[in-house]
Amino acid sequence: MKRFLALLLALGLALAVSAEKVTVAAAANFVYCLDALKPAFARIAPGTELVVITGASGNLVAQIKNGAPFDVFLSADVDYPQQLVKTGLAGQDAVTVFATGRLVLWTRREDVPLDSLAGAVRSPLVKKLALANPATAPYGRAAREALQKLGVWTDAQPKLVVGENVSQTLQFVDTGNADAGFVALSLLLSPRLRGAGRYIEVPPDLYGSLAHGGVLTPRGAANPAARRFLDFLSSDAARKIFTDYGYRVPAK
């Protein structure tokens, strides 16, 4: 009988562990990087299921404000997570900065000049120029800032094709519906797109920081597995993956 009860207890514990689930709302630039982060996290948290929803950071914030059942929010900036902290919709008083993104101008075409950003934007070969919606997507906001600082925002506007998020912007260029586009370097360093097309990096001094911040929602604050995942993003294993995908990581 004792052995039977011990088996039942062990089974109950195993089921409890396997039932752990973390729902992550992540900015679209993480869409491929998360494919590498998932198995790395599974090695330290076996039995925990990660459910990932990606989109523009601003749109995900709107969903959280409307009660979406997310545990962790990973933004392409720190402003959106800080908004959640200030309004009580984040379950902690500080934002975890775990990586910094890099903005590039990417094209699938061999004839588009990439000697300079301004030259590429003004080129008659670039009839459609894609960027993510600056109102909701930090990478789109960064692209607009860079174009404004370069003095070519006016030249770019008639050509603009606006994506809902940086992942959709990449699709516009990938499918030929845009001649070039501003995207996250992390997307181009994924196994699917590594080596595809050509790109030029936008100098970081042309736009505000793309430091990526994460927070727990109140729901996530009550979920120990969510805390483990957010802490994992600052681990050596995660930092290696972020670096492989072109992100810069903060000093320890």
C-alpha cells in the first residue's frame, strides 16, 4: 500500500510539473530566435510548455490592457514594458533588459545600391520601401527616426509600404512586394534566411535604443515557471543564442 501511495504521489508530482505552462507575448523580431530559445529553456525546465504569440510590441500591449492571458511580455523596446509597470499591468517594479536589437535595410534584389542608406532610399530602383508601423512597432519607429536624421524621410514617404510588425515587413521584401525594407538583423540570421539577399546595417546613432525589455504580467507573477523563463533570458545559454542572432547583450 505504501508503495502504491508513493507511486500515486510521484505521478501527481509529474503531472503537476508537466502541466506548467508559460504564455509569452513577444515582439515579432523574436519569431525565429524563440525557436532556438525554446529547446534551451526546456533543458533547464523540462515539462514546462511555452506558448508564444508574436506581434508588434504596441499591439501586444493593447491586448494585455484588454485582458489577454499572457504571463510574460517581451518588447522590442523598454518604453512599452515601462508603461505596463506604471499602470499596474506588470507584476514587478523593474524591466529586465536582456538584449539590444539591430536595424538593417535588406533587399532581395542584386541591383539595388547599398553603398549608403540615403542613396538606397533615393534610388529609382527602389519603388517600394517597407517598414513596420512606427506607431506600434519599435523597429518601424527606429527606421523613421533614421530616415528623418538622414534627411530622406520626405523622399521615402511616397514609396512606403507599412507592415503591421517587423516580421510582416520582412515578408514584403521576401516575396518581392517591396524592393527593400527595414528589418531586424535577427530575422536575417535565422536558419531560414541566413545568407539570403543583401543588407546594410543602420548606424545605431541614427535612432533611439532598441534595448529589448521583458516583464511579468500580474498573471505571470503568480506563475513560478514564468519567472524562471524571464530569468533564463539573462543566462549564459540565452545570451549565446541572442548573440548568434545578431543581438547585442548587456554586460553582466
